[in-house]
Amino acid sequence: MAGFNDFMDKAGAFASMAAEKAKDLASVAAAKTKQVSRIAKLNMDISGEKDTIRKAYTELGRLYYEAHGAAPDAAFAQSCQEIDVAKEKIAAMEEEIAQLKQEIGEDAAAQDADFEAVVDQTEDAAGVDVEITVEEPGAPAEPEAPFSNDPCENDPCINDPCINDPNVNDPGES
């Protein structure tokens, strides 16, 4: 019985030591998690501060350009010239857009008038009559015909005489 008691004492000591180690590891893991979280927060804060600096530099440049863009110091001349060239390109592109929009506007009125005529001609040529309706929001849709689980009922080819006629050649056969 002394051996059993000795075994139980050692097992208890081992379990206590294992529990203590697990507690220590959990404590270390929690501390590491806090550190990683703090690093992530600091990186986000750094990004925010860099964004603040970038915006301030942009504003500083804009203010300088507005005040001295016509006659900049030599150190800023090339940057001011690049801004002037870009502004000229933007103005030319905006003018082209306005011209294209004006052409579209003139063409759009003519196209709207011709649309109904084209639809009518197409319907007449095809021998169909298409009615376009607009459903009101929230209006219930018309229920569709129920789908059958019978594959023969949903397959339009199942009753095709060409498929069921053994005297008709399969297109794959020659």
C-alpha cells in the first residue's frame, strides 16, 4: 500500500506541476497577445499620422502653387510646370467630354423618337407582338407554372418523333 500512496503522491505532484505550467503558458500567451494587439494598434496610429502628414504636404503644396505658381522659386519651377501641363490636359479632356455629351444629347433625342418605330418594324418582320410592362415595386409577381419532377414532362424532345423513330439517322452516324 505504501507503493500506491507513493505513486498517488507523485501523480498529484505531477498534476499540480502540469497545471502550474499550463497556467504559466496561458499567462505568457495572454501577454504576447496583448503585445501583438498593441503593435497592430500602433501601426494603425502610425498610418493615420502619415496620412495627416501627406494631407498637410498636399495642402502646403496647393497653397504654395496658388501663391507662387505663376513665378515659383527655381526649386519649385518643375513641379509647378507639371501642374500647369496637367491642368491644360484636364481642360482639353473636359472640353472633349462636353462636346461628346452634346453630340450624344442631340443623337439621343433622335434615337428615342426612332426607337418605337424600330421596335414596331422588328415585331412586324418577325410576326410577333411584344408588350413591355413595368411592374410596380412591391407588387406580387405572377406565379410560374409548377415544375414537374417527371423528366419526361419537362423534356420537349422526349416526344419528338425523330428521336423515337429508329428509321431516322442519328446526326452522329454517317
